[in-house]
Amino acid sequence: MRGFFLATLVYAVAAILFAVASGQSAVETVSNLAFRLTVFLPPLAGIAALAVAVCALTTRGRAFLSQGGRVGQICLAVVAAALFQAAFVAVKTAMPGIVPFYADPGLAQLDLLFHAGHAPWIAVHAAIPAVPVLAIDVIYVLVWGIVATGFPVLLAFDPDATRQRRFVVLFFVVWVGCGNVLALAVMSAGPVYFDALTGTQRFAGLIDALQTSGMAQSQIGALQDMLWEAYASGRNQVASGISAFPSVHVAAATLLALYTRDRRPGLTVMAIAFLGAILILSVYTGYHYAIDGYASIALVLLAARAWKRVDYGVERQVARMA
């Protein structure tokens, strides 16, 4: 995980420079990044501690942990994962200062065209009108937050160095490639913010549906309000930053499904079901247009296929040299 740590350091420096370029002060940017680091570090350390405890229950797990430098690699992954998330929030918060939101009308129209003139959020709310709000909060916020932000920590427990390297690269594809680069190129806020952003009533029905379902009063609803207030006021806080296309939620769930298929094939169906739930809830909650999720799945699958070919090519070259 040393490579992941070094790459994260570079990313953190780039995040600071990016935030400063957006108009934020360097001192405030570094201070906020340091504070976010202290916020992300404890839960990620808790995930690692739990994983270590589970490993210690078996002979094979204890042998894995006793390998030279293994515990140090795990600790390095925890620190790097926390720093990465702190830097990601810094970049995401700064993006509207570089490129203003502009793509929502086009994405909303493309969403309709892709679904034969039917708004996906209407279909989703009609299909699952009585989903318990608490269940949505748990799946979309808590469970996703653990597996998505803790993914590098999970990789630190992988004994296969080739697979570990491949999924570290794909992790950067998801968060930096999709969550920063593409998000900046297609700056969009999402359906839940469409009317506030454009001054129209196009998604008034969605706002009413979120109120009726209790979603607006949930943890997700509170977070949506907080994100908009932070954006509108220009505040830089622990949880801030808005972008819709492509969906990092769906991209990270796709990455988890691919990793599960590689490492624990028996759990693949469960991982795909989780991906499906995240895709549906990304639309249900109003965070995303459906095409945000479709694009994320396609991009991650293409990146995984491309990198696997790179790994295969390297292995063949090494075999020829041997």
C-alpha cells in the first residue's frame, strides 16, 4: 500500500492547489483538510481494527497478520484512505469555483430521451412508494460510506499483490477520474437541486415526493439541505461539495462488485444486489439522474477491462523474460 500512500500525498497536494485556484485561501484550505483528516481517521481505523480482530480468529488470518510489515501496511492504508477522502472533499467543494454548474438542463433532457420520455424518478417512486426511510439512510449513507471510503483498507488485507495494485488503480479511476475529472467536465448538481439552481419548477414533483415519503426529513434530506446551504453561502465545511454526473456512489458500488467477483465469487450476487440498490436509491433520493449511474457503471467496467489487459500484458512480458 506504499504506492497508494504516495499517490494520495500527490493527490492531497493537487487538491490544495486546486482549491486555492478556485479562490479559497491556502490557510483555510489546509486547515479544513487537516480537520477532515481527523474526522475520517477514527472510523477508518475502526474498520481496520475490526478486520484485524476477524483475521486473528483463524490460523490463516493470524499467519497473514504475522507477515513482515503487514500491520504497518494496514496502518498506512488507514492514514492514506483518510487523507484521500479529506482531499476529495476539498476538490469537490472547490469545483463550482472553477466551472459553474451548467449541465443539468442537458442531463435532464438526456435522461428523458434515454427513458422514452418518462422521468426515471417518477417510475422509481411509483415502484417503491413505501421504502422505510431508515433503511434508505442505512444503505445509502452508512453501509455505502463504510465500504466505499474503507475500500483501500479492505485492499490492505488482500494477499494478492497484483489484484491489490489493479484495484488501487481502479479506486483512483472511480474517485479522481469519475468524481473529479469527469464531474468537472460535466458540472451538474442533480435533480434535487435543479429548481433551486435554475429558478424553474421542473422537478417540483420530485421535491413533493421526497416530502411525502419522509425522505426530506431523513438523514439524507438533512445532508442535502446542508450541502446546498454550504454551496449557496460559499462555506467550506466537513461535508460539502455537490456534483451529479457521473455518480461516485454507483461507481464505488460497481468497483465493490468487481472486487467481490474476483476475491469472493460466492458473494457476487449480494454485491450486484447492493449495486442495484444504490443505483435505484441514487434516483429515488433525487441526488442523481439515472444516466449518472449508467455512465458510472460503464466507465468502471471499461476501466477494469482495460487495466486487466495491461496486467495480462505485463505478466506475459515477464514470462518471456524469465
